[in-house]
Amino acid sequence: MAIMITDECINCGACEPECPNNAIYEGGVEWAIEDGTTVKGNVTLLDGSVADASDRFAPIQEDYYYIVPDKCTECMGFHEEPQCAAVCPVDCCVPDPDFRETEEVLLGKKAKLHI
């Protein structure tokens, strides 16, 4: 499953540079699949919609850092554990119950993000 950041976030920013997929954004910042990845062209998002990798999307959260589920691989293929959770001083990086994915799916997502 993807990781999410809870409203207990203190906006320290420790998690953002640790993400190998550039899936973490500061609250209020727009996101795109291509940010920090090698993806170009059309991509199918988790909700089944198709978008261009360069399309900018509205922030998922306005008040604190957030993780884009379409880009989160729980650091599979990079690290033994999600790095955001490892560095978070208030333990607010937790599994997202809305996005449960198998290891196989997470590794497939990683392969698509980093061709």
C-alpha cells in the first residue's frame, strides 16, 4: 500500500528529500507524475483515468506535506523500509488504508516511474 502523511505532520520537511520517487510534496504545491521521474507521455492513474505525465494536479493537502499515491512505492526496490517513515520525527508517515498494493504492484510502479 502507499504511505500517507497524517495531520500530525509538523511540516519539518525531513521526508521530502528522502523519497526516491519524488512522491512527497509540501502542502499547497501542485504535483505531476513526471516530477523526479523519467516518465513521459500518457499514464494511467490509480483511479483509472489517463493523464499526460506533465499534467499538473491540485495539491492533495493544503496544510501539511502529502504523498501522491500514484507515485509512492513504499521505497520498494530502493530501500528495506519507507524512508519517509524512517526519518519522520513524529511518526506521521503511515500505511494508507485506501491504497493497498502488493509488493509486485509496487515494484511494477517503480519500474514505470524509473525507466
